[in-house]
Amino acid sequence: MTNEKVKIALVGAGYVAEMAHLPAYVSHPAVELVAVVEEDPARRNKIREAFGFKRGYEDFTRMLGREDIDAVDICTPNYLHAPMAIAALRSGRHVLCEKPLARNATEGKKMVDMARESGKVLMVAMNNRFRRDVNLLKTFVKRGELGKVQLVKIGWQRIARDWKRRQWFTDQRMAGGGALLDLGLPLMDLAIWIAGFRKPLSVSCSVFGRKGRGGVEDAACAMVRFTAGACLMLEVNWNLREPRDQSYLQVYGSKGAGLLNPLEIHKSIQGVLANVTPALQSSHHYYQESYRREIDHFVECVQKNKTPRSSGRDALPVIQLLDTMYESASKGREIEFAP
């Protein structure tokens, strides 16, 4: 279908959809926005008019049965990811699902199995994989310029916020987890992808700040051991008591190190530590650009029916790792990883 426009339906017209996904679709010459699904009628009408959707729906199932579409973009709360993606794939549509793929590995596996059965694309919106600075760092690691990667340290800590406007976000049944799932999962996906880590061996994790029965954690720390002695260390927080958010990714190898936010790469050359950071436009918005590149990639995968860079199959092992972290936190001890 390379000569035809890709017909898209969007499900869930929240902030990420409006500010990231939809501007990228609108700017793509090979995309036609057909239908938007949103429970809030005022929000639905606003998004429909602003981005030129042909029709709006309150009910996802009704839309799926009536519309001539090629792909569904799912930007809903976490508990709807699996049922909606499975229904869309079963109906013969490709799927882009916002992160996380699912609330847990059991749901994620059902989604991956349906994608394989239907022969359709299941892509997870891991937009950070499409950042230019991230890909530069990955290239250095892949070439072996930093030597053998021994340790990766990742963290994302956000200042305290009021979650009342997104109550599902802190409900265990709907969200599936708190800061560890929301912040930790995309960080782990990125770190493992950059470092090329293959096989986790064991996990140790603690969670903090669980709010009442059915609530989710607002902070967590974890350590994952991989084969050949490699290690990943993680810290996440929704309730940081400092003036500004913090985010970092640090890769340490036997010959050098690479950091993100901002990008810095140092390596040992003839016994001397040298700064080999590629020149980048300091004012360039790599994070914002990543969403456009992500959508461009999804459209290409739909057109050519090719495996995406961040497929559901790629996402599943990271969710399995996250499940093991929650198990470790619950049992209060290190857990062997057994996917």
C-alpha cells in the first residue's frame, strides 16, 4: 500500500495525543486522519476540528466495526491497552500503542501473540529510541568505542504533582503500577537497548510511598544483574522534594563513558581521557523531534508491513523484568529472573 495514504484512527485524545502524535500525523503527507475515539464529547469535538478528523466516536468497538482504517493509535489509560490493541489486531489493523505496552507481561504476551497471529504491526511508542542524541550514543556503544559496557545508571525523578485530574494514574487496577512502571519502564527499555544487554540474571528492588489500598508507589530503586557481570541501577520518583525534575542515563564501559541529558562521550585514547562528543545543535529539541520520527517510522512500517524498531516483541522482556522488580519489592529480597 505504498502508493496509498495510511488511514489512521486515534483512540484517546489526551495530552500526548494532542501535543505529540497528532502534529506528527498532520505533517505527514501519506497520512489521512479518519476517526477519533474519545469519551468526553467536548474534547472529542475539539480534537476532531483542530486536526481534521472526518468523524468522532464515543465507542471504540463501534468505530472499529464501521470505519475503513489501516491502523489504530492507542493513547488511552493503561488498562485499555491490551483489550483495544488485541481487538484492533484481530480486525486486521496495525497498532501503535503508547507506553507501557500493557500493565503486566501476561497482558503483553497476549498482544504480541495476536500481532503474530494477525501478521500486523504492533509498535510501542518508545519515542526516546528515535532521538538523535540517543542514537549517537548507541552507535558509540555498538562500535565498541567505550569498550565492554559494565554499568548503566538511569534515573528519572519528578517534582511532586497533583494527580487528581488523572485519577486512574494512581489506581493499581487501572494503571498497573506507579513511578516504576511510568518512569522506570521507558528508562529500562532505553538503557538495555543502548547498552545491548541481553540476559538479565537477577533483580533487587524496593518501592516507596504506596498510597493506601489499591494505590501505587511514587518512588522506587532497583538493581539488575546481567550476564558477564554487567549491572543496571535505576531510581525513579514522582514525589521529588527539589525545585526541578531530574533525568539521566549514564553508560560506563571499560574504555569510556557516555551520558545523556545532555550528551557527553569520553573515551581513553592512548591513555588520555578525551572528549569525543559529536557536535550537536544545543538548541535543537531532540525530545520533541523524537515523536515525529517515531510516527514517521510507524507509518513506514504500516506501508511496508515491516517490523518496527520498538516492536511489541521487543517490549515484552522489559515488562517481564518490571514484573520481577515488583515481585522482588513484595518479597523483600533479590529474585532470579525467569521469563
